[in-house]
Amino acid sequence: MPNRQQWIALTVIAIASATHNAPANAQCPNLSGKYVVQGEDGQVHLVIDQHECDRIHIVEKFNYLGTITTETHTLKLDGKEQKDSGWMGGTEEYRTSAKFVGSSLQIEAKTLSGSTLRILYSLTRARDLLEDVGTNGRVVAKRQK
């Protein structure tokens, strides 16, 4: 049985393989919306504003034990690395790439010191946001109206 990282790598390979065989005119899903994840000690609010298949703007507001922090990422969806701010509370500068692989948005964020964060965003059938963050596991962010 593969460990969690191997399973994620196999999933990404399977998605990439499916995308390679997809028709050239396939459209990317629109992830735009407001979402919330409720945890024991706080919540995470995500606002995603996607502009067709060209770029995406992600704002994450973390409320943990009453302390609120905000992260903003504006990314081209071309799969090329671009200068970016920190992810998951990180303050280090990142080089981030983002692209659609099948129906998932694949984000790879690398710090200048060499660590890499991989995030997959996709929609559930209920149009909630499924966030798969490597070793942190999968989280469903409920769509807000």
C-alpha cells in the first residue's frame, strides 16, 4: 500500500494522463466563489476569483483562536513559475506555478530554500471546494452563498 505522498504523486500522474488524452478544446472548471472550512479552533475563508482559464486570484483569511491573518495569491494559469507571497502562514518568498490538470487546479509553490508545497483544488458534485494539500490531507471547503 502506498504512503500518502506516493498516493498523491500517483493521483497527479493519473490526472495528468487523463488530461493529456482530453480534447484540445476542453475548458477548465470555474472555481470562483466564496468558501469556508470550519475547524475546532477557527475557520478559513477562501475567496477565489477566476478569470477564464488565464489567471486566478485566491484570498485566504485564517481565523485561528481569534487571530486573523490573510494571504493573497494572484497567479497566471500557464504552469510557469512566478514570484509569489508565502503560503500556509509562511513568510518566505515563493516561486509558484499554477495550471489546470484535468478538472483540478494544480499549484506548486517552492521556497527559495528548497521546500515545495503542492496543492490541488477541485470541485465536488455539490460545487464545494476540495483542497488536497499533500501531507495535510484533503479538506472540503463549503461553498457560501
